[in-house]
Amino acid sequence: MTTIVVFGSSLLIVLILLLIKAMELKYENKNIVLRSLGRFDSKFESVVLNFKFRSLQLIQSIRYIIFVHLKEVSRDYLKKIEEKAVNEYKKRQDVIMGKKEIESKGSVSFYLKKITEEKGNGEKGKIEDTGFEN
């Protein structure tokens, strides 16, 4: 409904201005309405130039954000993703290779494994749990 009202009123204004201009051309004298609107031409021109300048400033700001700042942000984001992937790979390799992190709840010696060497049969040794737990 609002669109119809706005369109109808603007169409009515344009038709009135066209009729006034047609009468002016027919009788070859300037109409008072068009003469009063002609006084504002320089002011309208400065408003249009100001609007053009502001819109170009906005376009340049948007271009800066898109081409420069977004490039830096995406580069940082990709570095973070790469670091996460490398850390995940290292964690998986540690699990595959049998490395475990020792939780420090007390003295470290309680959590270490004891290696005893059997010198009689030529093997390097075997790993035994000490069995000390809190």
C-alpha cells in the first residue's frame, strides 16, 4: 500500500511539472513555480556533489576492508588452522609411538617405570611397574 501511495504521489508531481513546462514553452514566459525551483539549482548541485563524494569515500573504505584487511584476517585464520593441524598431528604421533604424558600429582619417582637388566640371558631388560599409586 505504501509503495502505491509513494508511486502515485511522485507520478502526480511529475505530471504537474510537465504540464507547467508545457505551458511555459507554449506561451514563452517563465512560470513562477519553475522560476522558484530554478533558484535552488546551485544548492541541489552542491548537495549532489557532496553525496557523490561521500559515496566514493564509502566505496573506498569498503574496498580497503575487503582487499587489505580481509586478506590479513584470512592469513591469520589460516595460520591458526595450520597450527591446530600440526598440534593434532603431533598428538596422534605421540599416541602411535607410545609416548604418554606423566601427570604430576606428587613425586615423579612414584610414576616412573623401573627397568631391571638381566645380565644372564643377554636381553636388554624388561619394564616393571613399581605399583606405587596414591
